[in-house]
Amino acid sequence: MRPNTEDFRTLFVSGVPLMDVRAPVEFARGSFPGAVNLPLMNDIERQKVGTCYKQKGQDAAIALGHQLVSGNTKAQRIAQWAAFARANPDGYLYCFRGGLRSRIAQEWLKTEAGIAYPRIVGGYKAMRTWLLEALEQSLAECRFIVVGGLTGSGKTDVLHALDNAVDLEGLANHRGSSFGKRVHIQPAQIDFENRLVIDLLQRQARGQTSFALEDESRLIGSCALPLPLHQAMQAFPVVWLEDSFEARVERILRDYVVSLAAEFQAVYGPDDGFARFAERLRQSLKNIVKRLGHERYARIASQLDTALASHAGQGEMALHRDWIRSLLNDYYDPMYASQRERKRDRIVFSGDQAAVIDWLKQYRPT
């Protein structure tokens, strides 16, 4: 049998297949990219064993676990593990601490299915701790530059033109603004953090030592940037992306109206999808009513309703430009202008999209 491992760097950099035998509720709180949840115990069984452990001790809890996971239930779970092991002969299994549950899964695989399959020493907890430490190490060893700019200036487009960009919004499945929520839900906070660090590790393994990031607040939707990264970003050099007002309006129309409507309709169908898309825009605007003030909110909400009616009735999207212009003039541009002033001393270059991309591709941090 291949030996058990605690070489976490190789596991993450190589994308080794991982079998997670924790309960579904644990897996939902946080996991690793590509890991497959094939639990030893389901949530109810885990809860019963945990209660027994508190009341009667470890031996009684283990006995109850064997009683709950026996017969056909045990055979079905072993069959799932065996199928995974045969499909992923280079993989590993783990539980929360790399202890009893992963050892039981190992033993049953060996005795019942004839498969010797290695586990990860220390389990999920050790891997998660290692990733958090790896982030701190990456921040100390690598160089970073932040791409800033007014809303709609195309910061994400710039990142997609670079081979050393870490797409925080892509990892968070959110476009970053109050209107950035997408069709599918965001990852759990721990999943977001794990994906981010693993992305950095894999890039470093390819020889990259400097990275471009989009300027972000602490929150990207419901996902919070890890505190060490957010704090470090306040000192990173900044490139500032310039674009005309109307070009930004068109880009916002493309991303937050045309593309978002298409996403919803692809998932939910033309009619229901459009209704959900319209509700998403209305709710996004409602979320910033306090910051807009009720008078401005009412005016922009009316523009949005008019645009949505035209969009739904004639398929005409031109009127969406009205509420987009109002939001930029009344809300986003003043806010970002203030942010630019605070970052003024850190701005090392500014220009249009082509100039910024060209500059970043040649940038060699010291």
C-alpha cells in the first residue's frame, strides 16, 4: 500500500483526488477543491454517536457507531469507497483529524473490499491549518499589485488578459459590487479561502512569484477576504484603470444586464429566468437604499422598473442605460473617487485598458 501522507503541499499543488469521510454537515461547512464526500456516518448517525460519547464515553460511542453503520448500510458505503479508490488509485482519504473515522474506512476497505488505500495524517484540520499558514508565507514571499479603477472600467477584463492574475471575484463567484450576485450561490467562506490559497500555491509551483489582484473591499458578496490578505492589500502598489463614462456604462450593461439575464434564463427558462433576473436587480438596488437615500432610490428604482418593462415587452435593453448612468453619477463614482484619493500615493501607473495590460505584462516588482 502507498504510505499515509502529511505532505500537504504535494496534495494541493498536484490536485490529488480526495475522499472525505466526514459527515455531510461537516463537508458543507468547508472542504477542498475536488474533494468527494463519501461519509462513514450521515448527519443523524454522527449526532447520535456524539451524544453517546458525551453521555457514556468513547467505547460506547464506537459500539453505537458500528451498530448504526452495519449490514446493508455498511456494504453500500464500502462499495462507494471502493468505487472511488478504483477510479482514483493515486488518491487519499481523510476525516476531521485523521483519526478514528479514517482508520475505520481504511480497515473496512482493506478487509471487505481488498483495497489498501492511504489516509491523510491529521485529516481536514491539519490540512486547513497548513493552508492558512501557507497564505501567510505566500504574502511574505511573493509580490502583489492591485488593479483599481471606477466601477465598470473593466478591471476583471484586465485580469483575464494576464497569466499571473488571481481572480478573487471568480473564486468567490460574485462580481464584487452591490449588484454582483450571480445565479449560482457563492462558496462557503472556508471553501473560498481554501480555493484562494490553493490557487496561489499552484501558481507558485509553476514559477510565478508576483501576482495581480483586483482592488476589493473586505467582502466580495458573502465571502470575506482572509484578514491577512485584506490587510496586506492596503499597502500593495496600485495601477489605476481609466475609461470613459459611456464605455463604463456599456460594460456594466453587458455584465450586469445582458450576461446576467442570459445566466438566469439558461438556468430557469425564458420567462421564469427573466422574472428572477428582474427581482435580483430590484433587490440589489434595494440593498443600498440607505446609502442612496430614499429620494435617489425612488428615482433610480423608477428608471429600473421602466427599463425592465421595456426589456420584458420588446426585448429592448437601451433604457437600462438610464439607471446605470444614475447609479454611477450619484453613487459609485463619488465613492470610488474618494477611494482613489486615499490610494494616490500607491498608484504607480494609470492608463486605459491596453496601456494597463501592457504595463502589467512588463512589470517586474523589486
